[in-house]
Amino acid sequence: MNTNESSDEDKALRKLLNEWRTEASLPPRFQDSVWQRIERAQTPASPSMLQVIAHWFATVIPRPAFAVSYMIVLLAGGGAFGWEHARKETTHIKDDLSERYVRVLDPYQTPRE
Amino acid sequence: MKRSLFILVLGLFIGAAAYGCIYSVCMSPARAMERSQRPELAWLKEEFHLSDAEFKRVSELHAAYLPHCREMCRKIDEQNAQLQKLLAGATNTTPEIDAALVEIAQLRSGCQRMMLRHFFEVSQTMPPEQGSRYLAWVKGKVFAADYGMNGQK
């Protein structure tokens, strides 16, 4: 289709539309409701919690400052937990050994075979 | 997304590795004590900060004491068995039961004397401050007010 043909069709369509008349009346507040629909379509929908998390996951975690802080916190937390666990276990072992020392020396506490 | 996941997993791995390293390093002295030939003596050495020479002397005293302790154990078991035999079916005290009870009491005081002598010897092997601490601790353990009331303390 070339430009002349297209222009001819436009003219014909324009003429037809100018001749077209309708008796039907618009519903009340037609324009208002059209604008409201346009506004609703333009307002972005609020994101779901999952989307927020996914966005955070994809954008915040890879930030160097966050990644380094996260690893330092886990490093310190893991170390502190390991230290605390070892401290408790060592205390328990020492208590056992001290009791054992007394049992070995005291004939009234020595376990019989 | 993949990068985020990698960072999360790496962080968890670092946390677990830190836990494992610190735990095993802090536990190694206690584990070494448990693995030693005489764990209770290894504990004594560590608890009362004994030098190698002091520890050697304490170990010698300990080794010399044990045969006496075993002999006492044997006598206690013998006397307990004897008393049980006398008590079986008894409805009243008899001169034999009285005598067995006296012997048991004498045996107990003999045991306590023997232990106390050993504790004093051990404490004198230690530096004075540690020796006092050792005596206070062991007296509390062996000569506490409820001694023998619950079988074990």
C-alpha cells in the first residue's frame, strides 16, 4: 500500500465518521467514569510481600556493604556460639573429672565392680 | 538473584566454619585431659596450676595411695557383707551386730584419717596458695556435713 492509497482511505473514513449519527445518549457521568478508569489504570498496583522480599533479595544483598556486614555478623556469631558451647562443655568435663578424682580417693565413693 | 544466594550461603558457611574452629580450639585442652592416662590427675594439674615437678610428685603420692584405698574398699565390702548377714532375719540388736557396727565405724574413721593424711601430703606438694585452695576444695567434697548420707555427693 502506498501513501496516496492510505490518504484516500483516511479521507473516506473521515467522511463516513462525519456522516455517522447516533441517537443513543451517554450514560450519566460518562466522562467522569472514563477518567476514573484511566487513573486506575495508571496507578501502579502495590507490590505483594513476596515481591518486596524478592526485590530486597535481588538488590540489597549483593551490595558490598551489606554483604560484608552480613558475613562479619555470621563470623562473629558463629565464633561466639562456638566459644560459649566449648566453655559450657569444658566446665562440664572439669566437673566430671573433679568428681572422678574424689571417687578414686574416697573408698566410700569408689564405684564397685 | 544467584549472586544473592551465593552470598547468603557463603555467609552461613563462614558462620559454621567460625563455630567449628573456635569450638575445637577451645575444647582441645579439655579433650587432651580426657585422653590422658589419668584424666583426674590431668585435671588436678590444670586446676591447681602444678608445674611438671609438682605434678610428678603428686602423681607418685597418688599411685602410692591407691593400693591402700583398694584395701580399704575390700574391707568395707567385707564388713558390709558381714553386717548384712547379721541383720538378715534379726529382730533385735545382738552383741555381734554391735561389734560389727563398731568395726564399721572404726573402718570409716580409719579411711578418713588415711584420706586426710593423703590430702595434706598433696597440698604440701603444691605452691602454698594452691595447696590451701586444694585443701578447702577437697575437704568440702569429702568431709561435707552430709558425708555418706546420699551415697555420693
